[in-house]
Amino acid sequence: MRRFQLVRQEWKKPSYTISRTRVLAWPVSCVMIGMVLWTVTVTRIEAERTSLNDAALQEAGSLAKAYSAQLARSVEQLDQITLNLQYFWETSSGLNLEEQVRRGLYAKSSQLRVTLFDPRGHLSQSTDLRVGNINIRNHDWFQQHMVGRVDGLHINKPEIALQSNAKVVRFTRSLADRDRAFAGVISVIVEPQYLASFTDQESLSRNDFIALYRNDGEMLASKSGKGTVEASSMFTTLPAFQGTSGTMPLSGSWFPDSEPRVVAWHAVEGYPLLSVVGLSEQAYLEPFRSMREDYLRFAFAASVFLIFTAVFGMAFTAGLAWRKKQAEELRKAYHLAIDGAREGFYMVRAIYDGRSNLIDFAVVDCNERGASLVGTTKDRLIGTRFSEIFTGNEAARAFAVFQNAMEAGFYEADLKVPPESPLKVSWVYQKLVRSGNGLAITVRDISETKEHEETLASVANSDELTSLPNRHWLMHYLPSAVEKAKAADSMLAVMFVDLDDFKIINDTLGHAAGDELLQAAAGRIRSVVRPTDHVVRLGGDEFTVILEQVASSDDVVRVADRIIATLHEPFLIAGGSSHVVYGSVGVSLFPDDGADARTLLKHADIAMYAAKGSGKRHYCFFEERLSERLLSRMKNEKALQQAITFDEFELYYQPRVDTYSGELRSMEALVRWRHPERGMVPPMDFIPIAEETGLIVGLGELVARKACRQLAAWQAAGLRVVPVSINVSPRQFSQGGLSALFASCLSETGLDSSLVEIEVTETCMMSEDSIVADELAAIESLGIKLLVDDFGTGYSSLAQLQRLDMDVLKIDKAFTAQLDDSKEGEALVMAVISMAHVLGMSVVAEGVETHQQLQVLQALSCNEVQGYLISRPVPAEDVPQILDRRFLFTSAASLRDEELVR
């Protein structure tokens, strides 16, 4: 018994000693462990904060770069629209934005509006039909265009739109005529949300933002993570952004909401713009705060555990259980968050063979959205290898992308999903980031965005009426075709095709019939070229044909002959009526006639005009002399157009007097062009050009208004005025609105309609066009007299003269000249005078230059005479003397005396 007790005592003694040592050592150990614990905790917290800051800077830089790339595409699309419209305006006969709107070329939901301003700043055309008559000449951006300070696309400061009272951004480009003189401005207006739209919008938190600035610091658009488009700058003071890209943290004093952020910027390639992204510190440090709280809780709990381990062991165990529960809740919240996301999310693990070769990937985690994108469920997808999901070429492509991401650490791209892919969408944006021995993959469905882009591309590249490629497509395709021909050392032909008589169809049958004919013509041209050739509709009645891999010019001749022949076949349109049009074809060849697309197009256009000038149903190859001739014509046409714009014209007046008494009865207004350099230009040098180009319409309106205003001024000065006759071109009748013009002139000046007369050519009078007949009737209803000018040079009929009930007939001076020495001429004039008197018309003889002519006309009972014998045309300042004089000759004797003096 004593032995047992001894052993027991010997065993208890060392045990007691050890326990006491442990008790004494424990406080020191607790303090040391606690210090190490808190040091590690603080260090880890700071490391995590630094890591999150670095990740935020990297993410901001990536977003700024992505936003910059997206902006480059968006601005490039706007730039292409201005380039397309600029080229269409500068190389075609006209631009009709209203017609393009009616044709659906600009969607009603589109955020952009296109406007066209003339050289004086007046709004000429707009895709917004609500726009009224505005002038922007005094705007700074228009002044810069006018003086030539702008080269290419100009991006203006934001402004307030007059119609919507909303903030807009304007993109502008100068228009130039063929002499490169300023001819106006094309403007494309977009709302800020168009520029603030961002495909990675969902990756922004509530207080994050994106913004677009010009290089001069002017903000164009911004958008917060809340989805709100902001109207003011995102900064209280704009930072100095150095270089084309960069990142930096900024304190809250830089921002209106005093929220610190990391900011990244990236230059928009090709444009003076800067994309800026700001990520809220509060948002990207949110995980850090939660983690820091966990670390601090753990450190505090560990400290408590170390100090009170013996007393509060169960409390420590309960704390561990609580933290485990918190971790489980966090894990559940994480899965709930990724399962509810709109993007597909996958975590995949790389699989290697025995030789460390990468052979496959396996899905270790995903969300429900990711599983649905490949047509399955999350439970079935987890654990599946990618070789079981992808097959064939798609498997090879996907594996190459994954392998590239494993090697580079990062990969992102837009992908058009091929038909054989298991993905159930058309387009996706995919981002792959290496994570350890695997990849974190995000896949977003961007099909709707891409569909919108493809729709815009289709509208931009296809002609809605004929479904042929349009001018925009041509300007992108032809340069590459030229480069391909250059590389293959082969010939390429560019053909311009113009329908010569198309305007007649539009004027007589209407635009619906014209559209029907254009569709039929497009089909015919397409049917006579090879399947590899391209037919393009430039606009109006102009087409372009591109012939590639041409063996010789003989091949081009055969195609031109076929095009001309097929267009000459009658077209059945407008309910079955048959109509014939002619085609003129101009041809330029690569490399003989040009080494680039623009030169080839220009030379084909010149050749086409030469073909039109040589008659209908012709083709013409480009020659250098054609360019010189066309440039001279274009120069004259431009000078005349400028003269009309700036009113370089004067009116001269030639009296008409009574044949017997010489009393002043009327005056004819005759237009003269006083060129600032060439001086007085004779009418025969510019009237034919005005007729051919259609400028006669504008010139005729200018003459009518000047004549009426001058007549009103003489009347206001107390002069005894006589009627003034104004010459009217057939084109003015066919355009319509002539009666409205003269009604406006009478209303504006307060003149009585009896003081205004209109001289109409025989050609116009003989037209069967209902528009002409309606206009003549409307003019007569105003009380304005109608005169048949230059009678005898056209093809008038008695029936037509009687039907139209004309007031005065003017005998052409060619017949008057025959009165001096020709009995036949006298007989012809007598017949005309007799016929006119029977029809109730008075007669005026033009070109009376001798006393003998006057005597014959008196004997033939001609009513009035006009010519150099009476008076030459005089400027407006000399007319008052004539009005006061009234009788320009009083007797035959005095007339003979005047003739001798002359």
C-alpha cells in the first residue's frame, strides 16, 4: 500500500509541475501569439486592400479600353454616314433626305438625325420632318467650316436641340463643290445616350460612371451605374489626363458626391475623344470591408480564446460554429448572386495527360444562366468535359481559345456563334481569366446588339428600292477590288450607267411608276452581267457596274452593248403601259484610267457625261480630253450657280410701242449677268447652260421678283408705269409652282396683275403635260396676260393657240428681217397677223430695225413693234426718261431722222 502511494505521489508531482509551468508560460505565449496574430491580421488586411485597389485600377483600365473601342465603332458609323452623304451630294445631281426618311432609311426609333445646311447656314434638308426654317450661320462650328478650319469630321460641343429642348451632340462635315469651294455642311445629331451606351454597363456599380470627353476637356456624354445619363461633368475639376491611356486613384474632393474613385482613361482611336471610367471606392472595397470585419472578428475572438481559453472554451467552440455558419451563408449568397446574373458564368479546370499536355477542360462550377446557354441544367453541366459539349470544328476553335487564355492569362472577344455550336444564341461576348489551374469564364448574350448593328450595316450598304448594293457599299468594296486586281496584275472595269429619259417617266406618270421602272432596270442590268460582277445603285437613275478579271476592253464593250440593248427594250409599267428609256454608259479601266477607286469612279462619270452628250444609246470610254471639257463646263455651271446665289444679275428693259403712234405700251424685262471678273456676260453665253442644268428655274424666279419689285418702285416714285413682260422657261412650267410664284410677287409688291405679262415659248405652249396646262390656266386666273414669244420658230398649231386662249403673239425677228427685201416674207407675216387677229390676239413684231420694216408692219395692221429702231434694251436707271417721254416716235419723218442719226 505504501508502495502504491509512493508511485502515485511520484506520478502526481511531475504532473503538477508541468501544469504549473504551462500556466505560467501561457500568458506569455498568449501575448506573443496575440502580437503575431494581430501583426499578420493587419498585414493581410492591408495586402487585401492593396490587391483590391490594384484590381480596381486594372478593371477600370480594361473598361476604359473597352468603352473606347465601342466609341470608336459608334463614331466611325456616324463618320461613315457623313462621308456617304458627302460623296452622294458631291457626285450626284441631288440629295433628298425627306425621301430617304419616307423610304425607311432612317428608323423611327433611331437616336440620330441628319440635317443639311446650305452655304449661308440655312437648313436645307433634314431627316426630322418637324424641323422648321432655321439658320445657323452665326454658330461657331459653322463659321469654322465656312473658313476652312475644319478638316474631316468635326465633333461639336453639346447643345440644346430647338425641337426637343434636349441636349444633343452634333457631328459635322463640310460639303464642297467640284471646284472644292465651300458648299454647306452635313450634320448628324445624336443624343448623349447614344454615346453613353456601353455593353459592359452591367459591370458598373451604382456610383460608378463612364464619360466621354473631347481632347479639349469638353464633356459630350456620361452615364452612371444607375443607368442615368448625366447632364453635367462627373468631376468638380477635370484632372489632367496624361498620355493616351492611364489610371489613377482620386480623392472625394474631385467629385461632386465626394466619393473617392479610381479613374481610368483611354483615347478613342482615330478621333479627338477620350473615354473615362470611374469606379467607386465604396463599391470595389465592399468585399474588403466584409473581409476586414471577418479578420478582425477572428483576431479578436482568437485573442479572447488565448486569454480565456480555459474558462471560455465552449464559447470559443460556439464562435467557430458561428463563423462556419456565416461562411456557409456567404457561400449561399455567392451562388444566389451568380445564379441570378444575366451572364453565363463557368469555372473550368484544366485536364492534362501523363506528359503534362493540356488535353481538355472540365466544368467545376457554373450558374443556371451558363447552363441554359448550352441547353442543359446546372446539375448536369457540372463535371462535364468540354469535349463532350463541343464537337467538330467548333471543338477545335473553343479549345484554341481556352488554351490561349491559359497561356496569356486573359482573353475577351465578340463571337458570332456558328450553327454547329451548342450555344443557343447568335452572338456572345466572352471573357476568360486564368484562375490557378483553370479559367473563370463569363459569357454574355449580345445577339440583340449585334442584330441592331447588322441592321444598320444593311441599311447603310443596301439600296431599299432595288435591293442592290448602294454607294456606301461601293466606296468600301471598290478599293479592295482595285488592290486585288493590282496584286493579280489583271484588268478591272468601272461602268457608270444613266437612264437618259427617266425624268419623263417621273414627270408624266409619277414617282411610283418611276420606282417601278428603276426596279425593272436594276433587274435587267443584273441579268446581263456575270454572277461574279457587281451592280450598284448610286441613287436616282444612276447605276454602277464593276467588272472584275476582265480579259480585254472587247469584253467591256460587249457588256456595255448588252446593257444598252436590254434597257432599250420597252418597259411595262403603270398598269401595263409600255415605255422606252435609253441608257448612256461611261467606262473607266484599271490600270489605264486610274490607280485608285475614286479616280476610276470620277473618270467613269466623266465618260458617261460624254456618252450622254453624243446622243442616246451610246457608251464611251474615258479619255483625258473629256475631263478637260467637263471641268470647263462644270466651272461655268458653278459660276452661274454662284451668280444666282449672290444675285449678280441686272435687268434691262426694251420698250414695245404702238405701231402707228409710237406710244409706249409695254416693256420686256431682259436679264444680264454682270460677272465680277468677266464683266457683262451676253445672255447667249449663260441662258443655254441654265436651261440644260435646270438652273433656269432659280434664275427665272430671281428675274420675276426683281422685275416686280422694280416696277413697284417706279410706281411708288410717281411714274406712269406700263406693263412689264417677263420671259418664262419651259422648265419653270414643268416644275410647277409658277402661278404661286407670280401670286407671291403680286402680293409682296402690291402690283395690279394688269401690269405683269408673261412670255411663253411655243415649245412650252405645245406641251401636252397637264402640269403646264394647269399652270397656264392658273396664271390667266390671276389676270396676267400670256404672250407667245418667238412665234414661227416652233411647232404651234391653230387648235392649240385657240385652246389656250393666249393674249398676244410676238413674231420672231427672223421673219421681221425678211420684210426689207422679200415678198414671201411679207406674205408670211401678213398671214400670221391675220390669223392672230382672227383668234382675238394682238401682234407684236420683234427685231424691227429699219424704217422700211416699220412701214410694212403699219400697212399689215401689226399692233405693236419692238426693236433697235425704237430703243435698245436700257438699264433700270434710264427707264424713267422713257416713261416720261411716252411717245418714242411721233411721225415717219422724225423716225427717218432718228434712223439716220443711228
